[in-house]
Amino acid sequence: MTTNHPTAAILIIGNEILSGRTQDTNVKFIAERLDKAGIKLLEVRVIPDDESAIVETVNTLRAHYTYVFTTGGIGATHDDITAACLAKAFGVPLEINEETFTILQNHYKESFNASRQRMALMPRGSELLKNQICTATGFKIENVYCLAGMPTVMQNSFTLLLPSLKTGAPFVSNTVKCDLREGDIAQALTDIQNAYVSVEIGSYPFYRTPPDIGTSFVMHGADPVAVTNATNAVIAMVEQFGGTYTVDWFCKK
Amino acid sequence: MTTNHPTAAILIIGNEILSGRTQDTNVKFIAERLDKAGIKLLEVRVIPDDESAIVETVNTLRAHYTYVFTTGGIGATHDDITAACLAKAFGVPLEINEETFTILQNHYKESFNASRQRMALMPRGSELLKNQICTATGFKIENVYCLAGMPTVMQNSFTLLLPSLKTGAPFVSNTVKCDLREGDIAQALTDIQNAYVSVEIGSYPFYRTPPDIGTSFVMHGADPVAVTNATNAVIAMVEQFGGTYTVDWFCKK
């Protein structure tokens, strides 16, 4: 595995994912960008909108990783409990964030009712995380970033906060897609993996409508020269086994 | 939350999800079917192809939930370490499963090389989980079901194993989609939630291209009468606030 990279976890707070109603897309969006920023995403968890689950999981994750990104539960309704849970997790009061209160008041004017005022409640010590889509009140406390669940809003907030994070050498990856079966090349691939220990080599077979059957090899790492050399070794292996292939090179994107 | 329902966790073993390369779809597939079977999915985790992470997470999850479903890491290559990790987690030897060995041998014949023979290695006490797509060697040990990462194969295996699980009263859900903003109805919605404690009421605002802005309310629970009554209360609330709406009723699917 890599060293000297900041690490991260994503915590999806959402009954709608656990019931199967909603296809999550927030993980992929955040994961791709962390990877390019050289921040190693090491864990994702999806948990219910449940106080004890949120408090316990946040405290576990924030102790283990450089950054924790949560999505969901920051609106105006009864099921939006992220801010209250984070206050509990950090052992600080939940209180009105004045900056947020003013922004919401100016936006909602006469519609700034008690439910919307609740959206200005944040754990003491939080900073508002803005977005350019709506008035959703994401916030950051220490190394935990609490974002909206709605993808458009989450994406905008995350894009705005990303430059403030400590980053590492960017991860890059090449993909070699070929028509060989992984069981035929497994030993040769192991030899390549052993020769390039700084590169994670993944083997992903696919069985679609014949003849669309084969394997994709993904070479991923923070050393672009090693990733390129490992990719060339995999290409040579595919040629040696008589396979045909296409390559998706990171440097041509 | 619900009572008397079997519980479950999903464990996605996959560097390709954590690097952002791959959009996971296995969670939604399994989650939807567990929900209909009355099995309460309470947690999802995504972790790397890393022995200590797998062993530790499997042991945590299997102690907490009725069922654990893992996906990924059961092929023929060096990155396929699920079986070895499960043996370690359960403290049992990793050994040839004779049934699996015979199936693989009959399928691959003269191509049944050392790498493919490795696919017949399972923790002692495992049962093979079959699928109708390919020879991928999913297995079950106690309450842990280890499935392929490839969606087509995972889906087929899961569909075949589902009837063997202990189930509960099926969960159902109705969705009311309307053009109201959640901040306007939050208090009224809280009152409905308090009146129907057996129903989880979720509020999901959406901000798409105007005028496609509003909120979806999801009423979810194992008591279809309570879910229906809560839905009717939400509809009455939307009408009272002058909203227009559509309803997706579970009973009309």
C-alpha cells in the first residue's frame, strides 16, 4: 500500500441507500477526486439516520483517517440529525452559527420559519461549507466535513472545499482491457505484481454478451513511471498469451 | 426502528470502488431485495483488498448482524484473497472444497491449471454458492455469504441463495413527490412522523433544472396499513400547503 498520503473515509448517512430506493453516486464522485488529489480513500460506510450509529461511526472514522466526509441529513426536516449527532460525537454544544443564520435569514426573509432556523444549528467550532446551488448548510468540524446528500449540492460543496485539503502525490491508473481469461494469465500477472510492489494491479474479469468476455487489468499507484512500466509489462504478457487488447492511458486523458 | 426482523450488512471488497474507477451497483441490487424480504440492511462498508481490513471487518460485522454479504475477491488472481481472509477470520484452515474442485475440473479440463485450482480453496466448513453464469466460486460460511464482485454473477448467485434466508415481514414504501420546499412543511411532517412511529418518513429535496424543484417524501415500513395511512396524511399535508404531487404506491407495482 501507499505511504505518506493523507487518508480518508466517506460516511453516507441514508436510509434511502440501505432500503435500496436510491442508487448512491456520491461515493464515486468523491472517490475519483480524492484519488487525483493523492488522498487515499480507505473506507466507505453507509449507515441509517440513527443517532447512536452516527455518533459511534463518526468517532471511529475521525480517529482513524486524516479526513472524513459525510453526506446526508443536513436539511430542515425531522430526519436531518447530522449536526446534532456531530455535536454529540465531538462533545460540544449545538448552537446557532451566526454566519449561517444571517445567510439563511437574508435568503428566506419572511419564510425563515423555526424549521429553517434549525438549519443554522451546528456543533460549536464548526465552519459553514458553502455551495453555489442552494442554501444547504454543510459544515466542517475539525477533520470531519458534513455535506448534503443531494448529489448536485454535494458535488458543488466538495469541489469548493477540495483545494483546502492537504494532498499527496496524485494517484494515476492505466487500464488494459483484453480478451483473455484471468485464470490463464494469473501466474504471469502475479509475477508482474511482485516486480512492481508500489503499483496495485487489479484484475477484473467481465462476462457480458459473448464475445464480450475477457479481463481488464488496472494498474494504480502514485508513481507514474512505475505504473507505466507495470502497464507495459502487462501489455507484453497479453501479447505473449496471444490476446488482443486496448489501453486506457492516464497520460492521454 | 423495526423489531423482529433479521438484519444484514454488505461488505464490498474492492480497491476499484475506493479509487473511484468503478460505480458500485451491487449495494442497490442486494438492498432492494433484502428490503422486500423483510431483512433489515443496517450497514454497508467498502474496504480495500487488504487482509487485515477484511479479517477485522468480517469479524465485526458477522458478530453484529444476522447475515453478512461480501462481494469481490473470489477469482483466480493474486488480488483475490477473500477465501484466505475468511479462513483467517473464522480461525479455520483454507482447504480444497471437493465439490468445487470437481466442478472446476470438469469445466476447465486441460486448462485447469494451478491458478484455477486455487479457486477451489475455501475455509473449512464452507458451502459452494452456485451461479448459472460462470464457474465463479462464491461460498457461504456460517452467516457470511461471499459473492463475486461482477454484477451479473453476483446478481445470479444472490437470487439463487435468497430463498434460503430467514425473512421478516416485507418492507414496503410509498413515495409522494411534490413541488413544495421541505422547509415549508417540516413542522407538519414532524407531526405526521410522530403520529406514525412504525413508519420511517424520509424527506428528500431535489433541485434540478427549474421548475423541477421540490421534495420527495418516502414512507417506509413493514406495516402496510401504517405506511398507507402515513402516506395519506402526507398527501393531505401537501394539499393543505397548496402543492401538486404524484404518488408511487407500493401496491401498484
